[in-house]
Amino acid sequence: MINQDEKIKREFISPEIGNGILILNTVLTFMYFYVITFAFPVGNKILFGILIFGEVFHVYQALVYMYTIKKMNYEFPRNMTYGPSVDVFVTVAGEPLDIVSNTVKAAQKMDYTNFKVYVLNDGFVAKKNNWHEIESMAYDLGVGVITRKNPGWAKAGNINNALMQTKGEFIVIFDADHVPHDDFLKKLVPYLVDPKVGFVQSPQFYKNYAKNYITLSSWAQQELFFGPLCKGRNGFNAVPMCGTNMIIRRSALSSVGGMNTSITEDFVTSMYMHQKGWKSIYIPEVLAEGLAPEDFLSYYKQQFRWARGSLDVVFSNNVFFQKGLTWRQKLQYFSAVSFYFSGIIVIIDALIPLAFLFFGIVPIITSTMQLAAIFIPYIFVTLYILEKTSNFSFSFRALAFSMSGFMIHVAALFSSITGQKVEFSITPKKQQSGNFVYLVIPHIFYIVLALVGIIFAFMREGLSASFITNTIWVFLNVSVFIPFIYASIPSAMKQESIKKILANEYS
């Protein structure tokens, strides 16, 4: 019998889905958009324009997702006897000694003969007090240690510095907390027998998913990406690097000048490697296990860094103008970063019903039943596809955290457009204590505003069709925000808060 841990590691590895349901959803998506846009009388023109802008984004997301996951199971050439030299880089920048030691010891035990382990110690340039201890630990364990003395470019600079001092044909990168399984190299190296393969990526799995509500929700967000999306991108040669748990051909990395020095060095480097014609492969099997952020502030900062770095691909790296990328690759890279535009759309979807509650204006004039008749089939099939392609692991928590991060996304979007400098920061590996409710003040304010608006609208017109429709819409928004608000309070960082969830979901 598969235990809870093994079930969670496997459940996001998505199965195939039939073309019939994808075609049905495509038809329903276009029907829904057509009806919303053309079938109903227009109410307030400005509000209608804002609504359609948001719906265009929703339709785009649905269509690209279905296009990406139309086929997810691919076979790639491999040779199990292939045994080139491999340098294993464990990147360190002040993480706790015990965490780094666990990763290094696991790396040493990998079932492979021709490899060397190096600790890339960036503690000195990062001004971390334990850089001497990291050096001593590496010496005691008998692995190489490269302590950088010239600062610059954070993790990318650390890796590029080590590239000049090592010579293995391939490079494996592990973040300090990502502990590899014994068979990591045995499983991934065989795919590199194809000389055109530039890198092979495996999932980032959070072994501390059961630590508290925040770690569980963080992993829930990752499941869709490391399940159907990465598997589907195999078919477009558009799998991105994900920073850790990957093996890279040195010559491929050299062809693009080493790791790119942007905030999301991995994502941009993979784009440039694809531009040069290198192939990528995603292997959907958990072969290393890391740590999710254990407190809300750390989660918040991590998400901002990811959002800002991804958006720079559009505003700084101009993905659509990168020569050498196919249009399918451009579409996949843009779809990956366009998720972070969704903050604007969430705000639109949250404000439109408030416009009715306070001012009595609506974007379209229709009855609740008419709107439900076209919306319910469309959303039902869409959610079914999300569940089916994620092996029914897609949870309400994942949806709640993704949508409720709208302020993070908007802040990152503004930061990227204005070109503000953002320092690369390592996600803390130990839980930080505190009450972080101040980070969800916009969500709390929305709930208060919604309740006042409902009372105001009811006093104005009673139980009209528009009142019922917009009240339901508001309550859906509120239900999405509540898990995010809960995550910001200290009790969410206690393990007891998720015991019941795990018992219900994985019994």
C-alpha cells in the first residue's frame, strides 16, 4: 500500500486526456465568450470594456492550457550505459549547516561512478557568518568547495565562477536544501546521450509539505506546473530550467555564456539555450526533495522574486523578438510568464460586482439564469480538465493562493515596467515567527467593502436578479481570499492546522 508521502509525490504526475473533452471545452469557451460579448445588451460601456478585457485573458489562458496539455506522454532516446563525467554543484549562500550537510551527504551517495561533488560557497560574498563552517564541513566530508571572493550576480555568479574551476562534461545543480535520491544521476544521465539535449529537468518537490498550512499550499500551487504543464511542454521543446534538480551539458551552457545574470537566471538561460537550438527534456519523477517556505513572509518574498524575474522576460528580454525560437516556444515562454499578469485580472473580477453593489451599474444586462446557462457548462468542463490533467490533485488551496497573490503580481508588474532594481534573495530555510496579517490588508478591506456593499444594494433594490448574481460573485471572491488571509496568521504555521486536511485528502 502506498503511504501518504508516496501518494503525494506521484499524484501530480498527470495522465493523458482525450481530445474529445478538449474539443468540447474549446467550443464551450468560444461560445461563452461570444455570448458574453455579443448576445446580451450592454450596460455601462466602461464596465463592459473592462469585463471583456478580463474575459479575453481568461479565454487565452484556457486555450493555451488545452493546447499545451493535448499530449503529455513522450518517449526520448536514452542509453543506460552512458557514463560521462559529471560535476555536482550544491549552491550555498548562508543556509543552515545541517541543511547543507544533508544535501551534500545525499549527493555523495548517488549511484553513479564518474562524478565529483562541489559546494559552491557564496557565504563570504553574501556576508553570511557561517561561510567558514560551510568550508570546514565540505573538507570534513571530502568534497570540493569553491568559496567565491569576488561578489556579483548572486546565484548565477556563483555558478559561473565554479564553471571556470571545474571541467566535468555535465553539471548538476542542487539548491542547498534539495536532497537528491540515490538514483538521480542514474535516471537522468541516460537522456543526455543525445548530443542535442542541453539539459534535463526534474520536479521540485517540497518534502516539508506537511509542516503547516503554508507549506501544504505552496506545494499545491506547484503541482499543476510540474505535472501537466511541464509534461506538455516536452512536445514543444520548451521546458524551462527550474533552478535546481537539473543536469546541464557544459558545452550547451557555454554556448550562451554561462548562467544568465537576471533575477530568474534559470528561466532566462533555458530560453537562450532553446534559441541556440538545444533540446530540453522534463522527467516527471521526484528525484530530489527540497523545502517550501514555512512562513507567510518568506512565501510572499519568494513569489515576488519569481513574478518579477518572469515578467522581465517580457519587458527586458523581449521573448517575442528572440530570433531562433519557434513560435510554439515563444508561446510557451509567454504563457509561463503571463500567469503573473493575472493580478490585474483578479482585481477586475473583484471590482466589477462592487460597482453594482454600490452604484447599481452592470457591464451587461441579463438574468441570473441566462448567465448561468452559458457560464456553468463552460466552467464545469474547464475545472474538470484541470482536475483530470493533474490526476485530481488540483485543490481549492492552489486556486486560492494563485488568485490571492494578485497584489504580489501587481507589485512585480509595476517593478518590472519601471525597471526597479531588485536584489536576488534566498528563501529562508527556517520558519520565521510573526504575524503577517499586514500583507493581506487589501483582502480584508475587500471583504469589509463587500459586506457593506451587499447591505447597501439590498436596501436599494431588494432581491433582484442583478443583486443575486453580483452577491454570488462577491462571495466567490471572498471564499478565495479567506485561505490566503488565514495563511498570514500565526496559527497557520502550526502543523496541527493541516492534520485534518491531510486525513481527509489522503486517507
